[in-house]
Amino acid sequence: MRYVEFFCGAGGTTCGLTQAGWDCVAAADYDASALRTYAANFPGHPTHRLDLSHPLDDALVDAWRGIDAVVAS
């Protein structure tokens, strides 16, 4: 399962999902310090600082086409 995670925080949900065999395509959060912690915990995962009260950038929408799930933790 390929997924994008919103509100990723430090990566607790990603820890469980990757152990279950899921593949994180990208992780997003608004909190910059949470994203720094996430990036330290999962250095191979792309991270994005997003304010989800605004529309997603078209480039992200295109890059995330074909994922299997959107996870919000």
C-alpha cells in the first residue's frame, strides 16, 4: 500500500504502517519542528509543510496520483 500521511507529527503512525509493509510516499504537517523530528526518524521520506486550509499545489496532486490511501493521524 502506498500512502500519503497528513498531520504526521513525529511519525508514530508511519512507524506502525511501515512495519506493516506500507510504503510512505510523503508526509505532511504544518508544524515545522514536528517535520524536523519526522525527517530525523524517517530520512528517506519526503516531507511537506502544508496548511491544509488552503488548496494543495497542483504539482503535489499530480505527484500523489495513484496512491492507495491518504492517512491522517
